[in-house]
Amino acid sequence: DSVLDLAASLEPYARGKKSDMMAGRILALLFFEPSTRTRMSFETAMKRLGGSVINLGPAEGSSISKGESLADTVRVVAGYSDALVIRHPKEGSTRLAPKPIPKSFPSLPQQIRIYASSSRYS
């Protein structure tokens, strides 16, 4: 019942109402394969809730092209942000996120992982 109440309370924001619920928070999007709807869905949601978004696109535009490991890239970007969304074609690559994906996101494809440091939201 509380999940439905929360969903109902967030509905106006999906329609464009401004919020400061995530003000001062940064969401990092790490997409290593083409994506339009998934990336834009996360970015739009964060901005509608008052947060900021940083994007790390294909490997050519990151230090991975200079030899940095994916694990190091994820670790560094996690330090710059409050939450991560990772989409990578390699099976198991999402396990590189500092903390496991919450069980409340079972419908997300395995190649996408969300990380949110709970200590930053308490």
C-alpha cells in the first residue's frame, strides 16, 4: 500500500511539475552502448526531481580509450555522484558498482545497474 501511495504522490512530477526532492544530488549515467529511451528516461526523471545529471558516453570519450579499466572508471565516477546508472554490453559488468542493485528493480535488464549510496539519502 505504501508503494502505491508513493507512486501516486510522484505522479504530478511525471507530468512536468517541478520538485526539489533531489536538489543537490548528482546522477551519473555510464552508457557504453547505444541508448535513447533508457538514458533519457533516467535523465528526465532526475531533472524533474531537481537533481543534476552527468553523462559518460562511449569509451572513445573516456579514459577507457587510454587503457583505464571499466572497474576504475566506475569507482571514480561513483565518487563524483550520488547515484549511478550503468549500461554495458559485457555480462556481469554491472557488478562493478560499489553496492548491489536494490531488489526493488527486478524488471531492469541485467546490463543496467543502479547504485545509490544509502548514507547520502538518510
